[in-house]
Amino acid sequence: MSVHLDREIEKIKKMLVHLATIVEENVRKSVLSVSSRNEDLARKIITADDIVDKLEVELEEECLKVLALHQPLAADLRYVIACLKINNDLERIGDLAVNIAQRAIAIAENKEDKVPIDFSAIMEKTQQMLSLAIEATIELNPTIANQVCVMEKEIDEFNKEIHNEIIKLIKDKPKKTKYFLHILGVSRQLERIADYATNICEDVIYMIEGKIIRHQM
């Protein structure tokens, strides 16, 4: 690896870590805004999405510049390509955090004493998966990446359980269907965040080992 390319790769890594840190924090706060029914916090997440979008564009441009000017090969090429894909996944996770925040506002406006669904398990597992996915990316650790890929099935089960609970609630209180659907929406967004965390880990494995494992888990 040339000195210039080495420097550019390190710059990309720092930019990716910065973006990942912000996205992870936005997800954490969006989840908190639901459980605490905090509208002000939810609105801050929505506003903060502009920062995520800006960083995503800047990182993409940096990756494309490296591909055009340095024409990296082998492991370096895989790294830059994987960073492009991870960058895109992180931006989408940021969008999902916004979606959760929007649901949090709708849930809070209902003025119920408490949310009738226990989100704690799916929230904790999703945040754990995202945190591990980011750690795997930073540390270039395929073991952690594989661990996250296996965890995805647990999220699917949590989401199914919540879906079944929501169906029962709608049958019991059909006039509150819209409210219950907002709650179901939170679960679905968390499931999608877990999916993207898995995608990131699949790209980490590709980055390190050159193996494409999509559709094999």
C-alpha cells in the first residue's frame, strides 16, 4: 500500500467511525424517546438527521475519490467497497431512527399512562447488534461479525411476538387501531435496524476474508 493510499484509507476509517458513532447515538435516543414518551427528544433526533445525511455524502465522495485516484487492489479495494456499502447502511439506520422518533411523538400524543407493549427485549437486542456491528467494523473482527449475523433470528422472533400482541389489542380496542399501529411500527423499525446491522457484518466479513455470505445465514 502506498503512503498516500494508506493515509486516505485511514481518513475513510475515521469518517466511518464518526458516522457510526452518531447513528448509534441517534438510535439509542430514539428508543429512549419511545420508552419515556419524550417528544422533545424525538424532535431532536429528527432534526439531527441532516448531520447524518451530510456525513454520508462526504464519506461516499471520499471513497469514490480513492477508487478513482488510487485504483486500490485486493484487500484495499474490498475495504473501500465495503465502506461504501456500510456507509449506505448507516444512513438508512439513521432514517429508521427518525421513523422511530416520529412514532414516539404519535405515541406520546395519545396521552396513555404507559405503552401497552414491552419493547425492552427487542430494543436491547437491536442496540446490542448495532453496537457489535460497529465494533466489528472498527476492529475488523469477523468473529464479532458472525455473532451478529446469528442474533438476527432472535429479533425476528421478538417482532412476531409483538405483532401477535398488537393484533389482540386491536381486536379488544378497535377504536385505538391507529395508536396500536404506531406501536407496531416501532417494532418493525427495530427489526429493520437489526437487518442493516447484519448487512454491515456481512460486509465486514467480505472486507476481511473476501467471502460473500449473503443468503447463506
